[in-house]
Amino acid sequence: MAQEKTALILEGGSFRGQFTAGVLDVFMEAGVTFDACYGVSAGALNGMNFKSRQIGRANRINLAFRDDKRYMSLSALAKTGSVVGYDFLLDDIQNRIDPFDNEAYRANPMPFYAAVTDLLFGTADYLEVTDPVADLGIVRASSSLPLVAPPVEIDGHQYLDGGLADAVPVEHVLGAAGFARAVVVLTRERGFKKEPYDKQTLAAAQARYAAYPYFVEALRNRHERYNAQREHIRAFEAEGRALVICPAGPVDVAQIEHSGEKLLRLYVEGRAEGTRALEQVRAFID
């Protein structure tokens, strides 16, 4: 029955996704599964690897290519219009350098959804990534940050990063989607409070997206919705409907991070927190 099901929710955060990678590797090694997975931005990339059951792949890629200008850099932005080199990530790496296991993904019955933000309305959609080849545009859209990546068109809609409209879709999962419980992997510590975008960023967004006033408004009040969402997560925890795994303290990893030591340390912290929570997660799912 739908009301008895448990979903996994993965927050984004660029290279902070190393924490999530550590948690998920522990889950995969322990054979932990869920009835569905929802990923946002970098969480969507991690969610793909979780469904294909490729232990260590996310960590391996981030460490190997953290200094590669083709992967994530201002050089990629100048060359391709996107700070993330999606052709390199979703073609060269995906198909040749560190191949994604398409068949394992297709064989896994767990539905996987990526949250995206509709440019016209400034609201979230939750699109199922049914096929890891045909639906890669959904994952790209979920992680396409405003101002540093172009929108991705899917079925006539223009989409950008899912974290703008719904950074941690716990309300959707435990509401409209009908799940009874959710394990939530956050990439910020429990007490984190998001600050508003600075005036320069908002001015640039106003100029770039002048034809999309609802989207600009979503950017303007994103911090308020995120902080309220953190309160909702705490309330769901108190009700026994959410189980949260997050870093123990502030995360010292930049959006574009070149320090292999910092990235590896965060991955190891994710493994430690995942291991600590493992039996609790199993009991929560059961």
C-alpha cells in the first residue's frame, strides 16, 4: 500500500554532494533499498548512481576531475555557457571514462525522480528519470544553476536547477506523492540557515530573466522557503515520518572545490554518518 512506503530524498549542493555519496555507498554496501528516490541538483546525480548501484563512482569522479576545467570551471562557462561541462560529464565520463551502468539502472525497479524548476512559473516539477540515456536531460535540468547554465527544454517547458523551487522535496514526497516516511540526506548541518541572494546576483537575475517574473520572485524569496522547509523537516522528524542524515557541523567545501583533501574528508564523514544511522534506517524502513 502506498501509505506504507518509504522514499529517499537527496539534497543538492554541488561538491557538498560528497557527503551524500558517502552515505549512499554505505547504503549500497549494506543492501539498503527504498520504494522511490528523489534527487535535487547534485542529489540527482548521486541518485542516478544509487539506482545503478555503482558503489564509489560519485566519489571517484569528483576526486578525479575536481581540477579538470572540462568538468566544472569558469573556463567551461566561457566555452559552453555552463559552469558544468555537461558534454564532458554526461558523455565522455558517462559513456567512456567511468561508464554508467545503464542496464543495472533499467533493471532496478525503484522509481527515481529529479526535481526541476519551471522557468515560466518558478515552481517545482518532479520528473521521473525512467531511462538513463533518453532522460539525461532531466538530470541536467535539475543541476543547471541560474546565470551560469542555460535552461533545458523538456516537453515544451524550460527548466533550471530544482533546488531553486524545492531544495528538499519532503512536503511533496510525504504529501502529494503519498509516501508514509522519508529518509532525508542533507548536505548542510542541522542548524544551517540560508541567506538571501546578494543584490548583485538578484540584479543580474532580474536582467537575465526579465521575461520570467515568477522565476525571479522565486529566486528572491528562496531563502525564506528553504528555512521554512527546514522547520517542516524537523516537524516531520518529531512525527516519526522523517529520518534525517546530515553533516555534524558546517561544511567547508566550496561550490567549485579543488581540494582533494576536503572532498575526501567530506565523503568519509558521509560514510561515518551513514554507518552510524544504518540500523536506525533499516528499522525506519521496516
